[in-house]
Amino acid sequence: MPRAIIRATVLAALVLSAFGPAAVQASHQQAWVLIQILHGDAEVATYDATADCSADSCTAAVAMNNRDAGRLARWCGSRSVDVVFSAESFGESVECAGPSSWSARVNVLLLDGFDLAAHGSGFVVTVDAQ
């Protein structure tokens, strides 16, 4: 998927989640994860994956090259990043600062099929860089 489409999709979902909750569905089936390596405002690399969810959590394995997985580990403290959802949220993001203007951003959307889905009592998605 072209980077511009991925960025637009994630941005739209995160903006929508900021303006109000989606219909609360504890029946979300998947999480879509997007990891971005950024240098200032420029996107250097993008990785995505989907993961099946249980009723209370998801673990997503994201295939990354060694250099970028190492960056994520250094900047976020681990190759495993927990993205914690507030109640009734369907999109959350974690950003980890690197040196100078570098950063890693981990974006997660909860899905029920092709629809965005929120969780009523908070939720944790564990993202593992592989």
C-alpha cells in the first residue's frame, strides 16, 4: 500500500477518534498496526501488520528490518511496545523519541471486519518488532 494512503488512513482514524467515540463493540476481531520511522516530518520507513484479538488483548508481530527494529528497541526501550487504549477509543498511538529529530511512531486501530471498533473498558495491544 503506498505510504501516502497509509498515512492518510491512520491520520483520518486518529482524528476521528479524537472527536468522539465510535460505537462501543467488545467484539473487535483484529488490530491493524502501523510502525513509522520518522526523521523530522519525513517518513523513512513504514511497516504494518494485522493481528487477531482475544476479548481483552492483541499481540501483533510486525516484520521489520534489523536496523529499524533496533531503532524501535533503543528509542522505546524494547522491541515490544504496549499501546494502551482509553475506553471507547478505536485508534491510539505511541511515539518514542530518538536522537535529534528522529522518532518511531506505533499506530494501532481496532477493527471488526472492515469497520472501526472501540472497546468499552480499555484495551492493550502489544506490538512486537520481529
